[in-house]
Amino acid sequence: MASEAKKVRITYSTSFIGVQGDQKDTIRRLGFTKLQQTVEQPDTPVIRGMIHKVRHLVTVEEIGG
């Protein structure tokens, strides 16, 4: 069952120029290095909290499970 864990596909869609420093750090901690990049992360409360903090900069798609 662990192999079918839910994941989220996150796309960094809006530049973080002009946003607060902690939001820039959150974008980096989600694994982004450049604009329009897409990463897959496990669907956990920690990741969901990070997404919520930068919800105006990213788009999210649920995948798996």
C-alpha cells in the first residue's frame, strides 16, 4: 500500500520577485530552482502547509492513490 501513496504535482507558475523572504525559502524547499518547473512531492500535511503558504505562486494537481 505504501507504493501507492498519494502525491501532488506542483508547478511553480508565478515569479517570487517582490514576495516575502519566507515565501522564497518555501519555494526553494519545495524543490524549485526555476520558473515553470514541476516537481512531485508526497501528499503530507507538511507539504500541504507549504503549498498553502505559496498558493498564489504555484498550481497543484493531485496524482496517484
